[in-house]
Amino acid sequence: MEEKLGRTVAITAVAPLAWGTTYLVTEQLLPPDRPLFAALMRALPAGLLLLVVLRRLPTGDWWWRAAVLGGCNIGLFFPLVFLAAYELPGGLAATIQAASPLAVMALAWPMLRERPAAVRVVAALAGLAGVSLLVLRSPDGVTPLGLAGAFGSVAVSALGFVLVKRWEAPVPMLTLVSWQLVAGGLLLLPVALLVEGAPPAIDLPAAGGFLWIGVAGTILAYTCWFHGLTHMPAGAVSLVGLLNPVTGTALGVAFAAEAFGPVQALGMAVVLGSVVAGQYRRRPRPAPAATPRELTTV
């Protein structure tokens, strides 16, 4: 049982590790100031490719369910994250995102009957503090629009993640991912064209960046993430997501010469400890042994 749990956690961790590369790839390779186009290119081509390969469309209620999931996890989430990134200091945006485990637990309680264990609530609060130490800088430049984007992204993604677990898909996880990517991409398409206009020119580095975030940061990441949601409590999965800012910080230090000192090291240790603590699973109590009298009673 412990070995199976460890394997599931490892698979789930692929998602935040891949998502953590998005910050560096976006900054270094993608066209600047085109967040909606970047979100569109991250979702729609990957979704259409999967749909062509898998050749399976939704049926019945799954048409509207796929649309809702695609809207929450892709079509609304991606633009709100980019809005927060553009309107807030990066550290503050990441810190607000670190509140996601608490939001997921709050929704999972009434919707999934998953009462959050005290250790997971404490781990989520500690993880939030750890991310604050890891990435939070000066609060200058805060705007109401940026705060709305950050908190909105937390809310819609938490709802989407809980709904993925509540609605048991009748198809393999990769197929469910394809439906969501197409639905979210189609939602983004008219918005991106209306707000940002015609697509920008894409050079070779940008093409490589889009390929990376489309394949590793989207197809692979969401498949692994939803795998975790189907096999683990939603609160435990959401805590694994705290590896996202840890990865982003580590890559920033390694490739962008970002500062890293004792405070950041402490924050990273707290976050990693929170992820581990969040996987705590209470062992079931063994059944009481039968008494001699019970054994002889017919």
C-alpha cells in the first residue's frame, strides 16, 4: 500500500515540476506581452492533437461536463494566472497561488465528503508561509485587477480539480485531458483575437518554448495531475502542487541568476516539509480480537 501511494505521489509530482518550468520558458523564449496568445497556444494545439490521435468525443452529459472542466482548468485559469503575473509582483502572485490547497480542501469537504485532516490543514498553512519566504518581495505594484486575477485563478482551479474527482470520467485520463484542452482553447480563441489581435511572429526559440509547455507543461502535466486526483484525496494532491514555486525558484537561481539566500532556503525547506506532511494517511485501527467466549458462541 505504501509503495503504491509513493508511486502515485511521484506521478502526481510530475505536474507541478513541469508547471514550474513555465515561468522561465515564458520569460526567456515566448513572445512578450501576449498572455492570451500564450495561453491559447498552450491549450488548443495540444488538445486538437490528442483528439486526432485518440479519436474519441464526449457523449451525453460529458459534452457539458467537459466544457465546464475545460473552462475552469484551462479557459479561465490560464488567463487569470497571466493577468496576475502581469499585474502583481511575481512573488505575491505565487504566494496567493499557494493558497490553492486550502481552497481545494474547503470545496472537497461539501462536494466530495472529504473532511480535511488537521495535519493537512496545518501543512497547507505552513506551505503558504514557506512560499511567502521563498518568493515574496516588496508589495509595490499591487493592483485590484491583479488581486482579482490571482484569487480568481485559485477559485476556478480549485473548483475544476474537485469536479474532476467528483465526476468519474468513463474514459482514460488522456482522453479527458484532450476534451478539456479543446474546450478551454475554444473559449480562449475569440478572446485572444479580440483583445490581442493577430498572432505575433514565432521564431525558432518561441516554437521550442510552445512545444515544451504544450507537451510537458500541459499534456503530460495534466494527465499526471488528474491521475493523482483519481487516486488520492484532493487535499493531498493540492499540497503536491506546492512543488511548482519551488521548481520555478530553483530554475530562476540556476539559469536567471536570481538571488537565493538563507530566507529562501528556509522557505524551500518548509514547503518541501509541507508536501511530505500532507501525504499523511491515518492507518485504520485493527479490529479487536475476538474473546474466547465469542469464538465458541454459535
